[in-house]
Amino acid sequence: MPTPAPKLIIVFALYPGVTHLDFTGPHQVLSRARGAEVLTASLGAQDIEAEGLVFARLADLAKIARCDVLCVPGGYGCAEAMLDEAFMAEIRRLGGSARYITSVCTGSLILAAAGFLAGKRAACHWAWRDLLEPFGAIVSEARVERDGNIITGGGVTAGIDFGFVVLAELAGASYAQQVQLTLEYAPDPPFQAGRPETAPPEILAKVQARLAPLVGSRRAAATEAARRLQPA
């Protein structure tokens, strides 16, 4: 009898302060991949609180031997995650042998801090794209960007689009479309305010003002994480 193909392993690496839709959206899509084992994992298998929801019974990131797809979501805790050496060591280890290294939203900053995005095109949440520059990444405004085996999604809800791009890569466009129909994914937002280019100016200004207190700490974290990548 032929040897069965090894199971496809997809890992979502979680950390405190992650945004839950960054990973639950693509998780819903990729959980439909045939023959795949989809793991949500954290350091020490700790429970993760994500904007009011608690995710428990997680895998221990350090005990996952390998994965085919590594996905790092974004979130308010991304700056702390970039500077968490234990967490970053696992991202580098798993990403180093993964077929696909991926992210959603500000998860691309974590990939950059791990050293995976130098010279690569990468997407990010629109408010934080410029923080990719200290790492030598090429900033993309795409909702989903691909550069070789690096696939990155834009902010939060872009993770669903991202999920279908990855699923098509793993299982083919026909199967991805079948899953899209099964999930009835047919976006029809009530407002054209989902991008800074289309949002009314007063709405954009209010969101920028709300995010302003985070700018200094995130820029400092990105600068420090980029410094750590430099040779001693």
C-alpha cells in the first residue's frame, strides 16, 4: 500500500492582546482544507484573552515540531510580542522550515521582526504599514500580498480574503470557491469606509486620533526589533 501523505499542519501563533478576527476569520476558512490539522498555539499553551474572548485548550507553541503554514495574526499586543524573545524564537524556528510564512494585519510586523520580510513585499493594516520600513520590507497597499512563500493580509477583515488565497494555494481555486460558497462569503458592507482612501475625511481623522496614542510605543518597538536583527 502507498504511504499516506503527511498531514498538512497549519499553525496560528497567538499572543496576549491578539485581535481575534485576525485569526478566527482565516481559521474558519482554512479549517475546511482537506487533510489539514489546524492548530492554535501560544507559549506554554497559556490561555489567550482577545478583546473580551478567552481562547483556551491551545497547543504549546514550543512543542510543535514543524508546520507547513505558519500564520501570525496582529493585534494591540503586537509591539510586546515583537520584543518577546521567547515568542520570537518560536516564530523563527517554525517559520524557518514552513512552506508558507503568513500573517494578517500587524502580524506582518512580527514576521518582519523575525527577519522574514527583508526585501519582500508585505501588507499590513493601513495605519501601521510604515513600520515595516525599518525592517527592509517593501510596503504593499494590497489587501492580500504574496512574495514567494510569504503571504500577508491587510487589516483584520482582510484575513478572510487572505484565508481564501491560502486555501486556493493549498487545495486549488475550485475547492476554495466551493468553500467560499459554503460559507456564503459575499461581502456587501453597509458603508464605503473600510479603507482610508474611501472613508469620509472626518471619519478618517477620528480613527487616526484614536490610534495616535499607540504610535510612539509601536514605532519604538519596531525600531528596537529592527536593531536586534542587526549583526552584533
